[in-house]
Amino acid sequence: MDNIFTHVPYKETGYFSKLVTDYLSDNPGIKSFYNYRPDAEGLAKAIKERPAYPVDRKALVNALTRQYGHLPKSEKTEANINALLSENTFTICTAHQPNLLTGYLYFIYKILHAIKLAEELNDSYPDKHFVPVYYMGSEDNDLEELGTFKFRGEKYIWDGAGQTGAVGRMSTESLKPLLNKLFKTFGPPGANCDDLQALLTKAYLEHKTIGAATQYLVNELFGRFGLVVLDPDDATLKASFIPMMRDELLRQAANPIITRQIDVLGTNYKIQAHPREINLFYLAGDTRERIEKKGDKWVVLNKEIEFSEADILDELDQHPENFSPNVMLRGLFQETILPDVAFIGGGAEVAYWLQLNSLFSYYRVFYPTVFLRQSVLWINDEAKKLRKLSELPIPAIFKPELELERDYVTKHSGTEWQTTEETAAIENIFVALKQKAATLDATLAQAADASLTKMKHQLTELEKKMLRAEKRKLQVQLQRIDRLKKNLFPGNSLQERVENFSEYYLAYGTPFFDTIKDGIQSLIPEFLIIE
């Protein structure tokens, strides 16, 4: 594929929160909420300081070996798993739930960002080794979100056939009708179509759970790059987290610590997530429900399950897999079991990680360098043609459609429809009238102001009518802008938050992933546009 890569600063796109853009621009007001800048210098410092926070590497490798027991591993992935036993090996982690068919495009992009960063660090630090890891949030129970994806504008929804609890543990048995419906829309036949259908069939119809299916699918797509897929829903891994879960059950330390940080951060920014009194779920069978303390009992909400202190601590020691951290503790668990130096997340993830630094300090757990994942906009041939006909430079495509239309009309029909000069002239006249009226009666000044406001409103309405008249003359050209925006920003959202990778795989095959990886600037926070 012949591609042109363009990079636009995230702030200029208008799609990212002030907290995220301030973080990326090194705003001094939020320096206390993280340890390392998301750049080469910050990462170098993190790499230097990471060895002071050891993890149980043997338990990690044993868990990965078990989880990969049924999977074909690439040589790179196998070497990376074995390398994790070495104290000189570190991980570059990204995390996401096991969305059906990966859900939206950003699932793909964050994984490729982790892969690219690991590759570049391996080149920059030949005496160390860096492993890209996809941490699968298999314990999430939001089936409404995880069971939905879009393909060519149509929404596909899997209801789980009545299953509840952690989505990663759900059976794939009822997925066949949905996949058959999807496959009928793939066409035309060809290598990419056949490969994708075979891949999805094997993933979801030959693996018993969503977690296993997702692990297989991600391994097949990215194993050649050495990516390691980790499912944290593992008793051995959770055993490492028992001390912190015990503290959460008995002392509920996380809530006040995070709340204090939120109180400071929230004075200038929107808060992404709030802690509970107890930030753990009870996870057993088809149950994933919050744990609350009522009196001297620990109860599982919506279930007739309760524990005394002795009973719940015994349950924790004997079955740590039956406890699941919520979003406030998930990162803490992740950094307890992985030798991360960097975590790559979306805008919402970056925002809530900035709420957690003091919690990591309290538990003496390493707080990694937090990177905003790569965002990507894919401009296909149709959109490329529309962009050029509309005379739009690539950075301009992020502007609101009305602004683009005004700019186009101004450029091609002059400014005859604008009333800027007339409005200024009328304002000058009214200033003089106001002064004259005030000399007669001071109360008339207010009447003059009201008349000016009314006149300006009338001029604004007249300008809108004249603009509409100019737009009618340029209707064909402006329709191109409309089609371009609908193509690139479906539903007025980012492409990556709506579309699924399958559309692109069918069109381009596996080179689609290589193209994205080539365009990613792993240490420079800019939006990637591929044309």
C-alpha cells in the first residue's frame, strides 16, 4: 500500500479532554499526579528505577506458560515469555476488555502502540529487553458494551444467551448465529475474506470461553510481533495481590487516599471515576458483584452471600481468584504482577490513572510511565478524493462541518454575505446616539443599548440568510464536505470509536497492521492520519 502519514497534535483535533492535553503539554499544575513524563527522558528514568520494585517473575511465567498451553506461539512470543524470568526484562503494557471481535479500532491501535514502543526500546537499550503485553480485562461484566460491535454501519449485539458475570468466563456456544449473519455480509470472496472468516470461526466456535477466544484471536493477529497476551483471571497471579486485597477488605484504605487526590484534581478537571468504600467484586461462577461491609459482615450485593471476617479472609487465602479488583484497583494489581515501565491507555484511562498515584505510593507499588495510546484516522480512496476536491489540508478535517462550510464559502464567494463592517458602523452610530440621548435623559442610555442589541440580532439573522443563499450556489461543493465528514467521523465521533478492524482486514489483509505500526510515533503524542 502507498500511504502518506501525517501527524497532528492531539490538542488541535478538539477530541481530547483538557486534563489529557494538559498532561501531554507538561502543564505544571498536574505534575504531582504522576512520576514520569510520557517521553524518552521520563521513560529512561522509569527504566532506571523499576528494578527497585520486584515482581514474582516465576509466577508470571508459569501463569503465561499455562495460558499458552493450547496456543501456537510464534518464536518471538515464546522468547519473550521466557525472557520475563530475567531481571533485565521489562514490559510495555496495554489493557482492554475482551470485546467481541475486538470491538472498536482503538483496541487494535493501543496494542500496536505497545508493540512499536517495545521494538524501539529494544533498539535503544541493547543491554535490556522489553516485551509488549496485552493485559486482558476478562473479569469485566459489562456485556452490553463488550458484546457489541459495528460492521459496515450495522450494529451486531450478542446478549450472551442469558449469561451473567465476568464476560471473559462466558461460553461462546451461542455465538454461531451472529457470526453466520456477519459472514454473509463479508464478500466478495477472496484470500482476505476466507482468512478472516476462518480466523473468527476458529477463535469463537472452537474455544469455550470469550477469554480463550480473545486470547487466540489477539495471538493470531499480533503473535508475529512477539506480543504476549495475559489473562489476570488466574489464582496464582492473584495470590500476589492478596495482601492488598486483605487491606482493602479490612481497612478500606483506597477510598480516602483516592478521594483526597480527586479533591485536588477535581478543582480544575472532570473526574473520570470515583472509588467505592470497598473496591473489590466477588467473582465466582456467574457472579461478579460488589462487596460491601454491613456491620460486622461482608456481603455480596444482589446475592444471598455474606461472610464474617474470619470467613472472608479464609476465602481470600484459599480462593484469591474469587476476588476481582474494580477500576480503582485494577492498575495496582497489574503493576503488582508485571514488571512494567510503561502503560499505554486511552484518554479515559490516562485520566483515571492520574487519580491513583498516591495509592501506588501508599502500597509501595511502581507507578509506570503513562502514555496516551495512538489515535489513528484512516482516509480511504473515496475520502482522499473528497478532501482534495474540497481543498482541505489534512489538519483542517478535524474542524466542525459548519466552520469548514463557512471557510469554503468565504474563499469561493468573497465576503459579500458577511455583515462585519455594517455591524461595526452601526455600533459607532449607536455610541453617538447613546451619548446624545444620555445628555437629555440618563435613563435613555439603557434604551439605546437595548436597541443596539436588537439591531445586532437582526443583522446576525440577515447574515445567516445571506450565508444560506451563498451555500445554495455552492451546494455541490458543500455536499462533498458533508460526505467527507460522514466518511471520516461516523456519527460525529472518531472513526476508531465506531468501526471494527474487520472492514480493514477485508480490504487490506495483514498489511493493515504493519501500515499502522509503521506510522506510529511511539514517544510523540500526536494523532496519526493515514491516507
